[in-house]
Amino acid sequence: MERRTAAFIAAFLTSAAALFHGVPAHAAEGGASITHIEQTSGGVRVLVSVPLDAKVELGKVTATIGGTAATARAESAGTAQQAIRRTEVLAIDTSNSMKGEKFDAAKAAALQFLQTVPSDVYVGIVTFDGTVTTALEPTRDRKAATSVVDGLALSSGTKLYDGITAALTASGATGQRSVLVLSDGADVGSTTSLDDESAAVKKADVLLDAVSLAGGTGRAVDALSSLVAAGSGNLLSADPDQLRQAFADEAGALARQLLVTVKIPASVTSTSGSVDLRLPLAGGGALTAGAFDDSLQPAPGPRVGAASTGFTLPRTALYVGVVAIGFGLLAMFLVLLPKKRGPQSADERIRAYTAAASRHRAGGPRKAAEALAADAARGDDVLASAKSAAADLLHQNAGLEARIATRLEAAGSALKPAEWLLVHVGIVVLATLVGLVLGHGNLFVAFLFLAAGAVGPWVYLGLRRARRHKAFNEALPDTLQLLSGALSAGLSLAQAVDTVVHEGAEPLASEFKRALVETRLGVGLEDALDGIAERFTSEDFAWVVMAVRIQRQVGGNLAELFDTVAGTMRERQYIRRQVASLAAEGKLSAAVIGGLPPIFTLYLALTNRTYLTPLFTDTRGIIMVVFGIVWLSVGIFWMSKLVKVEV
């Protein structure tokens, strides 16, 4: 994994800074810098850059990980038996603006680099002018690289951004990767923008430095500055005479790199921590370098409190077990899904209804439920057993069954309470398993997902209910207009309601259809319409039903009444929309401010648990969390009151 410092390589930046800017060369803070960290089983391998005149005593190098002393072994990066791959890609501007002394100096500097760079470093070459060419894929064949440099030719155009994109691609995806750009002109003709290219450089995690030759325009310098900032590198200014020295310093810096192999101590179990090195010098004193690593791989060992000689399942066994349970639950739910059957005939529906009614009279609701479960078992034994168990649980708590049925009905769901209970339990279990997998066995993350699985389905029902009620209220004026037109055409009220069933909008059409069915079973039309008002808790429709009752008793023009009520409702809806638009900004602010803390806490729990742990393990952190929750709740409460406007 790449680890960046403020410079590309400490020695290159310090000596080149002195050369290009005329200031005294100095080492980075600590005298050395870590440029790359690579994970191994139970340890890390670190590439370290040291200053030009530093002579490190390799046998005396020491290291600490997370403040704990660790065993370290240092060697030259170029001679290490298990060396980290080092890749350097030269992106060279071959536009016509480089013609003359600058181009000759660039070729000479590149050749000097190839002659002095360590033999284990992979070198690639990308050229860009009007076209972008990967002239040489990264290789250790110096003859091939020399031949490419000798054959460079100039052309029109300067596709700087596309050239850097090609260099990033050529650098590969492993080891220490760096790109050195040499250009003197602004971008012309690239297919990407400066902002997009800067984002690509940052995402690629490749260190990018650039050399801007004297004579470059201000726009070119600004563009290169943005790119090297994204690549955690430096932009250096040089004239043709200094190019050769710059490339030589670059190669020398690679030659002086050290490879330090550090073994993670057994007492370190965290997957993140600082890696600090101390490099003693032959003449006295020492250099230091450090970097933070969030992907340590501690050596596996016995868990705390477990016998060291006992059998311990590997960590992957947890995930295999969780995945197996998840597949088992998925298979169970596929079996539990109700089979789609063809439509029943009228005789079949009548027989089923009369049989269920006779069982109800014979043994009460519980016996009827058991009989229905027995009938279902003949078609699907597993589904019938699950539904029967859920139905028994609900019958023991009639209030719970009534509440579930009310919410399902309000949301327009076709599920029965027993079926909803089965689905809800399945969602809770699956959410908990997903939390265990994503949290790598962390119980806190699993609890968060369990809570989300328990609350989420009810939130979903609430959203569906609110959406359905909103659609009902919005369609009500048009429905009253349709009733008025049908009555004016000479139809009866029942026939007008049937017109809404066939031509009205949902959910009014289905609700009016239910009202008609109830009237055929002996319920009065006004009572059936009152049921619609109760299910949707609609005061507007309740007033409509009241007006119908009064008209039935005292007479009057019902069609004209519907027109008047519809007009009034449209005016009220207009006012509601106007108020909603005025309060939208406040509602959005309340949602963002109230939702950001818990969402960001969940994000940290999934990505960086060690950073979040002190809030739940330290007394001060717990106090902060409690006060934060209290004041956040108070703020959400008052914001909700401020943005809620009753119309």
C-alpha cells in the first residue's frame, strides 16, 4: 500500500530544491522519509529514502509499531532478495514548443537517468504531443529504453492531461509507483479537464512530480502545480542546463533507498498504527522516519483467555459460517414464498367461504385459523406450518395483530399479519448477518444492522402509507368532480361510485370498489364510504360523507354540492403546496443536521472502528456520546416543530 510523504523522495527533493531554487538543501523532518509500505503476513516491508550524504548502519536499524518495539532488518532496496517492485514512468513532452536546446537537453537528461538508475527499477516512457504514445512499457531493459529515447521526435499539439493518464496506467498497480512529468507548455486538445485529471491522479495513489522548463506559460505552471498537488509531489523549475542534474539526482535518490522489513510484535493486535523507524548513522546521530498504516496484518495467534494448545478455528470460518447461514435463510424464504395459483371460480370461492364460516361457528377464531392452516398444508406444508405458527403468536396478542393489520391496510399491502411477521423476522436475521460480515464479526456493527432491520420495515410501511394518503387527497377533488358529472348525467349515487371504480385514479378506485362490495353484503353506502374516511383518516372525505348523509335526509342538489366541495379542496391544496414550498428549505436543513451525525457514526464504525472505539470504551467518550444524543434529540425536536405548519 502506498504511503506518501510531502516529497517524492527526500534526497531528490532536498538536493533538487537547492539546485532549482537556490536555497540550502536540508533533509525532511526526521532526516528520512517513508515512501511505500507493503503488507506481509505478520509484518510490513518499508521503503525509506535517505539524504545524499547519509551512511546508515543497516545492522542497527530499529522500529516500533504502534509504540511497541519491533524486530527490524534493513538492506539496500536494490540488492534485497525479496525487493519491492519500484516503477518509474517518464512522461516527456514532445511538442514543437520543446524544439531546439530544450529537447536536446531533455533527451540527454533521460539518457543520464537510464545510465544511473538502479537495475531493479522498472522504467517506462510515455510521450505526448498531438497524440499520446506509451513508447515503452515499464521494463528493466535499459537498451530498449535508450533506443526509445534516441528515437524521440517532435510533433504539434500538447495533450498533457491525456499523457499523464497514460503514464498512470503504465505505472501499474503494485509496489512503489511514481511518475515524472517533463513539459514546458499548457494542455492543448486533451479529452479530459484539469479537475478530472487531478482527481484521477489522487485516486491512482501514484506519486507525481513535474519539471517545468523555463519559458513555460503561467497557465502551464498553474496546471502542473494542481497536478503535482494531487499527486503529493513537487513542481520544480529548471532550465535546459539543469535538466541533466535533476534526472541524475532522481536516479541517485532511487539508488539510496533502503528496504526495512519489520515484524509486528505479538502484543500488537490492532489493524492500524504508526510505523516509526530509527536509522543510526556511521558518524553518530540518527535519522528518523514515520508513517501511519491502517491495514496492518498482525500474525495470527491464540485469543486472550484461550489455551495456547487448543484448536482455534481460522478467522475465515466465521465468514464461511455466516454465508452458509445466509444461504440457508435465503433458501427457506424461497420455499416460504406463496405459490402463484390460477383464479378461482365463483363456486370455489363460495365453497371456501362457507367452509371457513362453518368452522368459525364450530370452534371460534382459533379453531378456524387451525382449520385454514390444515387446508393450506395440503398445498404447501412448509408454508402452512410457518403461517400457522405466526398466526398462533398473533392470536395470543390480538392488539398486536390489529395494529399490524391496520398498518398493512393503510399502506395498501396485500400481506396478512402472519405473513408480514414472517417477512419481518427474516429481514431482521438477514440484516444481522450482513452486519456481522461487513463489521468483520464486530457485535456493535451487528447490533446497528439488527436495529435497522427491526425498524426499517415499519419505516417502509409508514412511507407507503404517507404516499398512499397523499395520492388519495390529491385525487379526491377530481373524483368528486367525476361523481358530480355522473350525477348530473342522471345516474344514481351507487352508479356514480361504480363510475369512479372504472374511471377513477388509484387508490380511490380500489377503495370505492371495496365500498361497493360492502354494500352488496348489506352495509349502507354511507357507512361504507365512512370506512374509507376512517382508513385514510381524511377529514375532507369525512365531510363529503356527512354532506351525503344530510342530502339523503333533507334533499338537495348533490352534484352541485360535490362541485362546491371539490373547489374548496383545490383551494386548500393550493395553500398546502405554497406552505410546503416555503418550508422546504427548513425541512431539508433539519433532515441534514439531524441525520448527519448518526450516518457518519455508522460510516466510521464500518471503515475505522479503532477511531470510534474511545467514544464507547472511555468514560469521557461515553459522557460525550450521551450528551450528544440528548442535545441532538432536543435540536431535532425543536426543528421539527419550527418547520411543521398545519394548514
